[in-house]
Amino acid sequence: MTKTMSRVFISGMGCVNASGHNSQEFFENYKSLKSGIKIYDKFKDNNLGPAALINDFNPQLNHPLITNSTTHNLAHTFQAISEAIQQSKLNDEQLTKAALSFGVGLALSPKQLVRICVAMPQQANEDRFENPNLLGYNNNLKKLKKLYQQNDQTSIREFLDSSSTHIINSTKEWLKTTKPLRNITNLCVSSAQAIGEAYYDIADGVEDLVIAGGSETFSSNMCLFFHKLGIYSKSHDANNSCIPFDVNRKGLVHGEGSSYFILESEAHLKARGGTPLFELKSYFSNNNLHHMVNSPPSGLGLKNCMNQAIKQAGLKPEEIDLVVAHGTGTIVNDHSESHAISKLFDHDILVHSNKSCLGHTYAAAGAMNLLTACLELQHQYCLPTLNLKHPDPDCPVQHVNSQGEKKELNHIITNAAGFGGINSSLIVSKVTQAL
């Protein structure tokens, strides 16, 4: 006998990123073609420069946990969750019964991690940490000191305050929840998997209410890590520093931020008289089994991942209206994902990447993609890949108009892909069937 799965609804959402300090501000800035990516002089010594940082952020939530933290990661996490709670109209008592499912970044802050992992310069065709060049290491270390003016004690405190354990435990203390906690630290698929596992918790009847999403804080070390791999943008022009699917792409750009959702079962939403905003229809995750850092040229793993998500949602590929792509702006990812999409969808499905607007938020990227999709459903509007002017012919997909475009949207699929060959896809839909 097949078990009937509960429907899963989104009753609240919130975000903070380089392009907006709440979800509607983010949407309006994105729709107005305003990117949060800027050039920062302090990173130029390391051949970096572009980044998508949260600037001029004043948290609306005043809490001692935020005041006592040395980094703003906890502040923008609390802000995003607070926005989602306000939208859902959950009360304090109900929040004590909310499970937490987070995808939070690695928080690579101490100098020691950079010295071990990324101080050696990138060699031709290098994709593994082998044969360290000690002369190059020492030269790079001199540059690194300009990024780390503080003492070691401060560095260690920042590391601890940005850690996934600190973020989720602080949230538990704030909300006084008595329910289970989950944190997935799985690089760029972290928050997509955290949301996906929360979906299964509710669909399988394990939980009725879950706060799910992810956070990422800026780390110079992560920039240097991707610089070592040869894929971090070296552009000195913010407008073309990250242009996924463009033949003139420059690579990826580090972003930061938080995006969180209130997920509820149908029964829980009905019982409290809540309002569903969107329905989370399905989730699937798999592995390419191809390479540690590179996606397969065929895109087969991601194609299968999307296909399984669509099947689980009880839909057909032709019923999907839009793909919010992982779209990092690297040759390998752009080509692989484009071929995955073109092989699965027979119709000219529209595709875009938000990383041209808010950078690559790594652990939070899957949650940012889902939030983008929800905003597009809400406004019935497809956002573009910013500054995409010369589509790469080796990326055979139909891009959203460069200015954005109105479109009837019912079902949107979002992708996340990460090192280790991991793929994750989520499908979110308009609420059409009454509760």
C-alpha cells in the first residue's frame, strides 16, 4: 500500500543579500536591473576585486545574541527568519514547535586554513592540492597579511561566530524551539538539501512545521580558494564581473546573505488558520559520479535530478515554466547545466541565473534560488540574467529577455550543484487547489 504524502506549503519567506535587505527590496532591485556586485579595492592585491557584500545593513531585530556576535552572519540570518515569521503570522508559542533545517557555510576564517588550502598559486591544468610551490606560497602569504590585520584571537572568535553550529544553536535559543535541529554543510547545495530534507520531514508526517533555508558570510579565503582553481572573476568592471551563459563570462563572484522559509503541513496550516503562499511540490538530489569539482559535459546527472523531481511532483517536463539555474558563470558549470536543461525539456523553457545580481552565496545559493522563484511566482514575472549580451552558443537554452518579462507561471524548478558532483532540484508552484 502506497503511503499518501502530505502537501507542503510555504507560508513565509525572507532574505538579506547584497541586492536587498528584505525579499521585496531584492525583487524590486533585481527587476530594475540593479546588481549587488561591486568592485572592492581592498581585494585587488590578490587579483580579486568583485564581490557581492551586504552593505549599510541595520538589523531590525534587536537581540543580545546579535549584539554579542562579532560577525553579521547571525544578524542577517535572524533578519531573514524574522521576515518569514512575520509573513506567516506564527506566534511565539507555535514557534517553539518549529524544527530547524539549515544549510550554513563553512566559515573559513582563520589564517591557518588559508595557509594550508589556498596560499599556493594556481598551476596550469591544476585541479588538486598537490606539489605546493613554497616560493609562491610565501609570496602569497605576504599579500594575505593585508587581508588579516587583526590578531589571531579575533580571527578565531570570528570563525566561531560564523560557524554553522553557532548560527543554528543561536536560532534555537532565540525561538526557544524544543524540536530537532539539522544543519547541512555540503558546500553549494547545503541550503537546497536543507530545504529538501525539511520537505520530506513534513511530507512523510515526521514534522508539521519547519524553518528551513541557509546562510553564507563573506570569506576572503573562499575567494582565494576559487581563485586557486582559476574560476574566480578578475574583472575590474562590476557590470561584467559575473555573466553566466555569456561567451564573455569572467567566472564566479562571492556573495553573502541569508534566505529562509516557513514550511508547513496542510493540516498544521488549516488548524491555525494560516495562509499558504506557495506549494513546495518536490525535491530530489543525486550525484554525478564524474569528478570532484567539475560537472560532466553531458549534464546527465543534473538532467536526471530534475527529471526525478518533476516525476515526484506528479508533473511533466512541459508543465515547468521556468528554470532558476545554478548558473555560476564558469565555463564548466554553464555548459553542463545548459545541456542538462536542453536534453530534458523539449519546449523552449525560459532560464536565468540570479548570480549575476547577488553573486554566488555558496551554502545559501539553493535557498536564494528558491526565494527568487517564489518572488517570480508572486509577481508572475521572469527575472533576467543581468548583463547577458552575447549568449554562448554552447549553452543551448532559451534565456529570459535581458530586461525581464511578464509570463504566466505555475511551476518553477530551481537547481543547485556543488563540489563532489552533488545536484539538488526543488519545484515550487502556485497554490491552485484549495486547502
